[in-house]
Amino acid sequence: GGPRRLLLISNSTLHGGGYLGHCQQHIKSFLGEKVKRVLFVPYALYDRDAYARTAREKFESLGYGLDSIHESCDPVEAVRKSEAIFIGGGNTFRLLKALYDNSLIQEIRKRVLEDGIPYMGSSAGTNVATVSINTTNDMPIVYPPSLQALGLVPFNINPHYLDPDVKSTHMGETREERIRQYHEEPNTPPVLGLREGAMLLVEGDKATLQGVTGARLFLRGKKPTEHEPGTDFSFLLIDSNLQN
């Protein structure tokens, strides 16, 4: 297999565009011409048939066939045969529970990290690619057996990262405060706040911020830092504290 290849997208739809419209060129250059079919995982939404139709329409318009894992009688076998995997957004807890329920965590890890097949995630699909889903924005509507996720990268991501609105009278915690509370716990990994329209491309040991908006990086015990598209985040892939 080749090195791991990941495209981790903050959001499926950007204001003013259609489903995956803002990142379709990134998807095409990421999947390239070798991939003919994509295995779609619609577990994050309740209506899997409708979700698969939306995704199939988009991928076919880009020149790729799409098989939805929920239509397979053997999800594990579907993963083993897949050329590329795309996990869509929705509720992260529902998604992770379904991955555990269908015994797919180790299978997907193996295909991506050992066999080197491309992995794409958007929103919840990006959350589950990381160490854990502790930094999702979603409500725990179901109870997965663990918050540990696929661990394709050794840090966490907060998709749809929102900056504090200075005009808002809302007195609840900002996203930044919530991530800081997470980092008050011991041994918590970095959290990359991906704004709408941002995505992270990982190729082997190289990670690059792409898209049209920046990202905010939170490291435990340090002040958050601001980053523009094009930033090299490869250092996040080799954080020595996380290898222990």
C-alpha cells in the first residue's frame, strides 16, 4: 500500500453553493484518475437512501461511480473491496455508533493506513477520522461504545469552527472556550478548528491546509494560533506526546 491519503473537509455545503460544490476540484485532484468507484458511508443521517442519492449524483457528475455501504449485505467486505472511502456529515455520535455496530473501525483503519486507499470525510466524517469525537459540536443522540474514533491522524478536529461574534448578546460558551475546557483534561491532543470552506489534505507525513478560509489551532496549555490556507501542518502528524 501507499502512504495514507486523507481529505478532511469542514463542511459539505458552503453558503451559495450546492452539495460539495466548494470542494469539488479538490476532490477530483485528490481521487485522481486511478479511482473509479467510491464507497460512501451515510451512517451519520437517518435517511440513508436519500443521502446516498445526493452523494451519488455529485460523484457521478465528477466522473466517479458511488456505492453506498448501507446497500451492502456485508459492510466489512464492502470496505475490504473499496478503492476509496467517503464518510459524509450528519450526527457524529450516530455515525460512530454505526461504525462500531458494523465492526468497521479496524477495517477502515487497515484499508487507509496499511493499504493506502484514499479517505475523504466531511463534517462528522472528518470528526471520526481523528483521535476521538470529543470535540464535535453534535448532540449525543445515541451512545457509541467509545468516543475513540478511527485515529487516522493523531489530533482532533473541530469542523464548522465558529469565531466569537462580537455583536452577539449570546452569553453561552464560545467554541474557543469549549475547546479550552477540553484541554483542561490531561493528555488531550491538539484540536484544529476548521472554518466553513476549509479542509486538510494529508499525504503520508505531510498535512496542508486548503480551501478558502483559515483554521485556528489549539494546543494544550498554549494560546490558540491563526493559520491561512497553504499552512503546513505536518508537525501535527508527528506530535511526540501522542505516540506514547
